[in-house]
Amino acid sequence: MNPGVEPNQGGRLVSLAAAVIAVLAALGTLFAHHRSISALSAKNQAILTQARATDMFTAYEAKQIRFNIYRALIASDLVKDTRKKAQLESVAQSESAAAPVALERARALERQALAEDERSERILKSYELLQYATTAFEISIVLVSISALSGGSRLLSIGCAVSGLGLVLFVVGLVRGS
């Protein structure tokens, strides 16, 4: 016995340590689940944005093809009516003018999809760290509980050290996902 320490105070300390670690484990689980959902949401957004970019690239290519078809038709001199030729020329120029806008929009959407995909990967790494932290907290709870049952301080020390590692992983996981 340590002088000046009540006999039941050690048990209270172990109980308090177990309770604090249990709360940390619950918080780790909560944040990990939140990050999991956020990672899936960001990945879905990246996929949708990439699909929109593909649609815009297809629109650009369609405009380019229509422009080339109109120009070939005009150049072939198959259309003799000057009014229809002028109308074809006008439509060809309209397609030609709209194509760069579609191409720039497609490129912008592609950049946005890439950024969202990278964000998804960052959040996923955060989720993994939070899962590791939660596992460390759960192992700590077991070690501290065994310490309480056996009355030994060695497992309590190991449990506190493992929960310290869990706390570091928890903080890094929270920061990394931002």
C-alpha cells in the first residue's frame, strides 16, 4: 500500500480510466462512421462530376463533327441555293463558336472531378486512422478491465500507453480529414 492513498482510490482510478477510454472509443467510432459516409459521398460526387465531364467532351466532339460536316457540304458545292448555303455557313459558325465553350466546361469538370476524388482519398485515410484509434481504445479498455480484476498496475500502465497511442491516431485522423 502506498502511504497517504486510500485503499479504494486505486479502484476508482482504474474505473475512471476505463470510463474515459470507453468514451474515447465511442467518439472514435462516431467520427470514423462519419468519415466513412463522407468518403463515400465525396467519391460519388467525383464519379458524377466525371460523368458530366464526359458528357461535355462528347458535346464538344459532336459540335466539331457537325461543323466539319457542314463545311464539307458547303465545300462540295452540292447546295446551289445561296440562301441555304448562307444558312449552312451560319449554322457551321455557330457550332464552331460553341465548341470551345463546351471544351473548357469539360476540362473544368474534369479538374473538379479530380479534386473531389483526391478529397475522397484524404477522407478515407482519415477514416482508417480513426478506425485504428478506436481499435487501440478498445484494446485499452480490455487491458484496464483486466487490471481492475487482477489488481495489477502493469496492465493499467500498458492500457494507458495504448490509449495514448489511440489518442494520437485519433487527433491525426481528425486533422487529416479536414
